[in-house]
Amino acid sequence: MKRKGKLFLVVCLVLISSLVLMGCAEEVIEESVVPQEPEETVVEEEQEEEEKKEAAADVRVIVDDLGREVEVPINPERVIGLSRQYMEFLFALGVTPAATVDGFRMMPEGLELPNVGKQGSPNIEILNEIAPDLIFANVRHHTQMIDSLELSGAVVVFIDPALVRENSIIDRLRFIGHVLGLDEEAEKHVKHINEVAANLQEKIAGSNVETGILLMGGTGNVKAAQPTGFFGTILSSLGIENVVPLGLPGSEVTTFISFDIETIIGADPDIILVRTTREQRKNKVESEAIIASFKADPAWQNLQAVKNNRIIILPGNMAPGNMKYEKALEVVARLIHPDGFK
């Protein structure tokens, strides 16, 4: 009986040990089994993350003159500037635009490009056919058509011609260069323009012209160029103070704004530059007739510029798209002080 009791005790111990070991094994198995995501899901997430990184690497974020953060493609291949001046800047930066606008006749390469029509109201159908990847638009003309412009598939960057930091011509050139990642090329051209301007300032130093105004048309409905854009910066680039201030009513719409004769009389500019109107050019109004109208008008005839015969009628072909900016500076400098070029 003792022997059977011992045997029974051994069997019980073995059974208990087995049960304990089985429980531990189950716990180990439960702990070691961690839920795994399907392999396909992991791969898809990794691919998605990689695509996001690649997409981010293909664009750069800039803030345009409407204050919008815009994702601009790196190295865009089809760029359009909806302004004759933007066209000039693109060529200056070594970029051949994907299309041109009416009136850009500066370069043979520009004449061969597809034409999207007027710079203020481009043809959307033609834009869609061209399918640009980047468009430089003008705040004055194109803000209301942003949706239509973006339908072409392009990223649209707005430039405000009324904004002035240093000189609106140089400001725009630098901005376009920055958007395109061509800052170095932009600075080279800025340096070139500044060198041309500095040289011309030396040549006209003997003219004693310190202040001036640039008018559209003449003595009739007085419109003056504020210190922005192709015409408005000519005076300042030549070291001459433009008596028309920035930020006048209407400056957000156009460069040439209504200006009163009383303010001009008060400023009494040393020189008056006149940009003829399209109608005057069409009717071939002579420069002498325009100058005579100043001298015959009692409101103008006592100004120093009128009494000293310092009224200059600008050539009809002087305009963005027809003449490079630095060439326009030279033309005006020669008209102001011919003796400086002898």
C-alpha cells in the first residue's frame, strides 16, 4: 500500500507539472503573437510617403504679390509672362517663353512664338492649348480671371506693378528670377542695368536737371507717370526726381494717373517728358505742335521747363516690348543732354 501511495503521488506531481508548463507555454505564445499589418498596407504607406517627399522636392513655395503661398514647379519648362515687360525679363534671364503677347516685337524669337493675344485679356483657349506650367500674371489685369488661367493647368504667380521696394523694374526682374530659381542670373542683369544707369547719370550731370515729370499726351487731360513701370522709372533711373508721388488714387489700376496742374505748377519740374498717345501717333501729330501747346497755355507757360525749352517728346517706338529698358534710358539721356555724348 505504501508503494501504491508513492506511485499515486508521483503521478499527481507529474500531472500538476504538466499543467503548469502548458499554462506557461500558452502565456508565452499569447505574448509573442503581435498583430501584424498586412504587408501590402505597409508597402502602400511607404510608397505614399515617398511620393509626398518627391512631390515636395519638385516644387518650391513662394509668396506672390497677392499674398498667396504658391507651389511653383522646380525648373518649369513652359513659362508665360502676360506682359510685354515680363517677356523682356524672361529673355534676359535666359528663358524662352512658351508664348508671346500682342506688341512684343523686341526679339525675332518672340515673333515666332504662339500669341495669346492682348496682355490685359489673353485668349484662354490658346492658353489651354499651350498648357503652360507657370504663368506670371499682372495684379491690375488678371486678378479676376485667376480661375480661368489656372484651368490651363498652370501655376499662376501674380506681380503687382504698384509695389516698389528699390525700383519697380529691378524689383520685378529680381522677383521673376527668384520664382524661377534664377537669382544669380537676375542679379547679373540688375547689375548691368545699374551700371548703364550710373554711366548715363554721369553723362547728363551737366544738364542741371534735378526734377521732372512724364506726361501722357500733353496739356489736355493731364495724366502723369507715377514712379513705377517702364515709363515711370525712367526719371529715377537717370537720377532725376519724379515730382509725381507713389500711391495716388488710381495707382492700383494704371501707371499713368490723373494729375492736377496746380500740383505740377507747385513742383515746377526742370524737365517735362511727353509720351504721345496712340491717337496722336495715328494722326502723326508733330512734336513741335505738342510743344507749342504748352507754350500757348497760360497754365503751363510760366513753368521753368516750358520757359527753358525743356519739353521732350519721346519717340513713338519707345515702349515695353519695342525697346529694352536700358536702351530707353539711353535714348532719354541723349535727348536731355546731347552734349554729354559728344
